[in-house]
Amino acid sequence: MFLEFLPQILTGVASILALWFTYNQYTKNKITDYKIEKWKKQEHVNNVKNAGNIATIYGELWELLYFLKADRVYLIQPHPLYREMYISATLEVKQYGVSSVRDSLSDIKIETISKFVSDLANTEYTFINDIDSSDFLDNKVKSIMTGNGCHSVAIRRLSDEKNNWIGSIVVGYIHTFDNNVDPQLIEKMSRSSALSI
């Protein structure tokens, strides 16, 4: 007697198991959809925040370019951050007609310009009136800067909250340094921008 109801019992148990698995999968899918939606919203918030940060940095660079009558202002940063292997010019603003330095200062191995990078990391501020006669710069960096027409440069160290070097602001002048701009003003404005960045 039990055997004649066995197919119906097995069908009932299989139906219950199928419903349970369907419900379980539906629940997991909903949880996954919720997590994906939450992640997308967080990414959107982070992207808006990062865009605001980049806009602030560009604003500071443009301010330095305009008020200091510079020809180009850019950031030099090591990467990957905190495991410095390369150095690159990341963000740059320049006067109309001035060539970009980003192509020349891109993915340079730190070991090839170690003195320059060490000086960047350890010197808070430096002003170089004549790049050709400077002892601060390696020959490779001198050739890159003079190859892009740079004659004078001011370099300000950027650091994080733990005072680790995370990059430098470079204010470059293609022409002979204009005495109408006070080097102390360059020092003060670059310090202010470094704190804002």
C-alpha cells in the first residue's frame, strides 16, 4: 500500500524542495542586487568626491600659474604611492603655447634619478634660478626640464598627514626669471597651495 503512494510522496517532497531552493535563490539574488546597488551608490559618491578633489587641485595649480606669472605648474608624484618605483608629472596647467611636460616626465624609474627624488622627498622648498647651473637636479632631470624650455623652477614638497612625501608642486618659468615676481611670494603661495592640496 505504501509503495503505490511512493511516486506521489516523492513528487511532493521534490516540489517542496524545488520551492525552497527557488525561494532561497531568489533571496540570495535580492541580497546580491542590494549589495551591488549599495556599491554603485558608494562608487558614485566617491567619484563625485574625487572629482571635487581634482577640481580643487587644478584650481590651486591655476592660481599659482596666474598669480606667479609662471609658464607651467604641475605635480610630480611617485607611484605606486608608498612603494615608490616610478615618478611622473600627473596634473599640469600651462600657459597657451607652452608645451606639456607630462610626456617627458612619465614613468621614470626612481633609481635613474635617485638624487633628485631624494632631494624632493627631503627638501621642503627650493628655488632654482638657473637649471643648467643647479646642483639640486640630476643630469637626466636637467635635460628633461631644459628640453621643455624650462629655465627657472620652484619646487614645493607635498606630504600626507604623517609627513610622508607624496609628491611635489613644480612652478616652471620658460624665460629668464622675471624679477617682477618675488621669490618669497612664490614660496608663500606654493606653501599655501601645498596645504590646500
